[in-house]
Amino acid sequence: HKPKNEILSHFPSIASMCLQHGLDITRNPIPVVPAAHYMCGGVHARLQGETNAKGLYVACEVECTGLHGANRLASNSLLKALIL
């Protein structure tokens, strides 16, 4: 919905990267698909954020407590902050 020159002047790096992959963002929108956001946490911890390393605690997007299962949304991080 924007003129080609405006897109290229505001987003030159994105336009270039997309073109390398066969997508011209001046003609078509960038496709967006669901991603595995729940995979962002990875440090295994108990419910209070304790890890198996003495004195090391983790919180929010770093932790993997299983509190929310696979549904890791930004609002869940806020809820965890309240719980921890």
C-alpha cells in the first residue's frame, strides 16, 4: 500500500534480504507464519526459578518450568514475574 521508493528508502536491508530469497516486498507483503515462540525458554528450572547450579536463578523468557506448557506468550512472562 506504499510507493516502491518509500518502501526501499525506509527498509533497504529488509528489501534486499527478501529479494535474495525471491520475495519482492514492493509487490507482495512479507508472509508471516506462526512460529514456535514457546521454544525461547530453555534453562530448566523449578517453579521458583531455581536451577541445578547453586545460586543461579532464572526468570521469564529464559526459564523452562512447564508452568504454562507450550503456550509461551509475552503476557505469560508478566504472570510468571508475579508468581516468582
